[in-house]
Amino acid sequence: MLQQQEFEDWLSHPGTKALKDRIRKDIQFMQDMLIDADLEDVKEIQGRCKASQNLLNIEYEDLHE
């Protein structure tokens, strides 16, 4: 089982920070795509943005639900 300190170490790791930066850029790109998207694409893009945002906001407690 992952311990709180291990999770915090992972969050502060340069690789994790780089991954989170990439996810943020992907979210921005997808939001920009919404301007020209049709209705079906809008729902898919919104779902992807929400899933990506959930990854960015993960907390230690989320891993133990």
C-alpha cells in the first residue's frame, strides 16, 4: 500500500511535474478544439478534459477509496 509520504514524494518528483505540465497543455489544446467541434466531438472533448483534470487533482485519499 502506498504511504502518504511516498505519494507526496511522487507529487514533487520532476517526472510527475513534467507529466502534469503536459496534461495541462493537452487540456488547453482540447479546449481550443471546442471552438470548431461539432456536438458529438464536444461531448468527447469535454469528457477527456474532465478525465485529465481528475488526474491533475488526484489526492492521496483518492487512492484509498
